[in-house]
Amino acid sequence: MARTLNKVMLIGHLGDEVKTHYFEGGNCIARFPIATNESYTNKQTGEKVTTTDWHNIVVRNKLAEICEKYLSKGDKVYCEGKIKNREYEQDGIKRYTTEIQVTEMMFLSTKKVTDDGVMPVSVKSTVQKPTMSSENNDTISSEQEDDLPF
């Protein structure tokens, strides 16, 4: 199989404030960590165990500006994007990090609202995703109708 997939979907809480860096030319990048939790009951002791994983989130340009404006520590968000591994040098030492480059977000809880009293719920980056033509949609819907049991 020649195809590959790099897709991540996370729901978690911000572990820190959004840190944004602006570049010349108007572009910007924002970074923040989110925590995801998993709970289970230890069968031997009967106690409930919760583990937390931390994820480094990276958003760019307009999406970064929206996150900076509306998100704060503790807010719950849905993030969708891809995993990227990055290498950088700090104090002469090579370091490696794994980040989630987010292309789509949904704010599940936030304390901040816009000037007109509306809370933004779903935001997408400006990256265009391929769409099916109406010809393909008609084909799919007619095939689905044929497969219905009633």
C-alpha cells in the first residue's frame, strides 16, 4: 500500500497560556501545551488510576491569533492536525521535540467572549482541503441508496 496517513485528534485542557510570536510580514505562530487524561481501575488494588499525557500544540497565522485572543489556561479544546518531529539546537546541544501542528480547532469551553457577546466555537486554518465534485457526490449517494436494507 503506497498511501500513508498522519492525523491526530485530541481533546484536552490547556496547561498554560498561549504564547505567540509574530514575524515580519504579518505571519505568526502560537504554541501551548494541552493535557489529555486516561483513567482506569487497577484490578489488583481496586484503586482508580489516572494518567496524564502532555502534547505540544502549534498553530499558525490567523488560527494562532484567534487562539491567543480567546484561549487561556484550563480551557477545553478539540485539536486536529498532524504529528511533526523537529530538531533544534539550544546552548550547543541538539534537542528533539514532537509537536502537533493543528489545522482545525473547536473551543469546547472558554471564558472569553467577543465584543458582541458571542463565543467562537469552531475555527479552521486557511488550508484548503480537497473536495469531491458534485458528480462524485451524486455517485456516492446513489450507491448508498442501493445498499439500504429498506
